[in-house]
Amino acid sequence: MNSDVSLSRFKQFPRLMWIFLFGSFITRGSYYMVWPFLAVILYERFALSATQVGLILSSAAIISVFTSFIGSSLSDRIGRHQLMYLTGVLYIISFSLLAEVDTVSGYVVVMTLCSIATSLWRPLTSAAIGDIITDPKTRELAMQSLYFIVNVGCAVGPLLGVWLGLTGEQSSFYITAVAFALLLVLLYWGFKDQTRDKSKTESSDSQKTQRTNIKKTKAPVVTRKIMMTILLEDKLLQCLILANVLCMFIYAQMDSSLIQYLTRSEAPNLLELISAMIFTNALVIISTQFLLLKMMARHSLIKRIQFGLLLLIVSQVWLAINPIDLFWGWIGAVIVMSLAETILFPTMNVHIDRLAPDHLRGAYFGAASFYEFGFAFAPLGGGIILDHFGGYWLFMTGAALSVFVIYLYSILERLPRPDFEQIKVN
């Protein structure tokens, strides 16, 4: 019964949704052929320290965090389609430049452009899906499908890069540029087709009535003042943001500091190892996402998160003590870390959804964007620890932070919250 329902909902996807899925696969796959190896390129070409590489990566990420805050409002002003085209062009330009740049300052500028494009593209895609799919359950399936296909691209990309002999080659960035050029062509065709279908549909009286009702139900406007009021008064939310920023900081070490550690320690078969770890991470998420959520459905959100954090601690200790030349040891640690990610990441979003009052849902999800600072500061923080204390203490620090996060989650329910009736939304 469920599979039939799911199949029928897949059939409800408009053509543009399938373009989003295919485009996400080819762009993420080509992206992960090369982007994770930037730390290797910067080290081998310029002999930069772990702190310097981390500073470059963190600077680009921090700028992209602030850019993502304004992405949605920009799309409302100048149009979703137009901003997606502009962002796609920015991707093409930045990745083409990345294939040719030969100075540290050039890498800083171009990587920042890439990060800005990424931070704009993700919310634009989510918003566009909301625009073209009105049924809530079909839209939820579309979002899940997008998350799934992105992980498939993450899994296939690095292995395909190794097989084609492209991994770690600077010229490989042209592949990502070409992938985005193809996606823009498909999007132009898809948006044109969507507009034509919409014009036909609007001719029916029932659709006109539905559109009128949608217009009447306007989403509440969440001002900056409301956001700051919530952040200052809701101690539970403050604690939750701190806990999840630390979680993201720990996870992001896999994309930056772990790769730097393996590079500087001259791990055998380095490029194959990095590709295998990225593939393993994506494969575990793809294969266990729904199974784990079903198995843990009867447990409270806090219990689920704490169990995920215990797995995270195990993975960090494993990374700390694993011999540098034990290939399958690294893969085993990544498997445990990926299982923790599969439990934690979806549960964090559900947690925010349950905490937020209906009239402040937008504000709470906006506040949750601060989680991204964990990702942004991870390369710099990890690089400093790696330079001054080494890989063992980098991962033991991650384990210690995970213990602290478990403590923060244990005290959440005892923290005061504001009187939401007093916080009005326009």
C-alpha cells in the first residue's frame, strides 16, 4: 500500500522536479570529484600550514553563511528563476577560474565565489520545489528525494574521479563548470515548460479558486527584531544552537582537517582513501536513513540525539587511535560517524519544528541557520589544533565536545522559554 502511494506521488512530480533531481546528481557528482581535494592541492602546491588552509576554507564558508541569509529575500524580489540563472553562471565562472588559478590569493577569491554560489543555490532549489509542488506530502517526498539524490552524487563522484584519473587534478574543475552549464540549459527548458503548463491550468475555475485561497493565506513576516527577541529570551533555543554548532564543528572535520591530517601524515593511497571515505559516508546515509529512523521512532527526540552522539564519540576515538596506514580502519570509523549523522541531522530539524510555535516557525528555522557557523569555523579551528597538537588531539577534542553536547541536551528541558503570546508577527 505504501509503495503504491509513493509510486503515485512520484508520478505527480512535474518535469521541472525531475530536472532538479538529475541536475543535483550531475552537479554534486562532479563537485565531489574535485572539491574535497582542495586541501590536498593547497598543501602540495603552496606548502601551506593546516591553519592557513583552514583559514582560507573558513573565510569562504563564513561569507557564504551570511549570503544564505539574504538568498531567499533576494529571490522574492528579483524572481526565483532569474536568481537561479545568475547563481548558475556564477558557478560556471568560479569553477572555470578555479581550474586556472595559480596563486594563494586567487584561490581565496575564487573559493569564496564558489561558496557564495553554493549558499545561494541550496535555498533557491528548496524554495523552487515549494513553488512548483503544492501538495504537502508530495513536496515532502520531493525534498527527501533531493536529499537522497545529492548523496548518490556524493557517493558516485569521488569514485568516478579516481576511475577516470581526474581526482586531485586542478583541471577537473572544468567538469563541474560544464555540468552546471548543462543544468542551466535544462532549467531554461524546464521553467519554460512549467510556465506553459501553469498557463493552461490557470484557465480552470477550480485552479483559480485555489490560487485565490493561497494568496489570502500569506506567510507571517519574521522581522530581524523578532528574531533577536527570540534569540535573547529563549534560553532553550540558545542552548540548542550552541549544541548543534558544536555538532556541525565536529562533523565538518571530515571535509577539511581529516583530509589535511591524512595528507600531512602521508597516508598510503591517499586519493583513493579520501574518495572511499566520501563514498562510504554517502552510501551509509542512502542505505540506512529510513531504516534507522523507523527503528528509533518509538524513542524520544532527545534519546535519539543522545544515541547518535554516543556513536559520534566512538567514531572520534576510533579516528584518534587508528594507525595512519590502516586503510579499512579509516573506513570503519567513517561508517560509525555516518550512522551518527543519519540519526542526528534529520532529528535536529524535527526538534526545531516541534519547539517552534506555529506563528514563529519561520523565526525558529531562521535561527537554526546559525548551525552553519559550526561548519564555517571547523576548517580554521581544526587546522589550529592539527598544527599545534596533532591529529590524535584533534579527534579526542571532537570526542570531548560530543560529551559536552550530550550534557547540553540533558539540560534543555529545564531551561526557561519566553511568553510566545507576547511575540507578535506582522
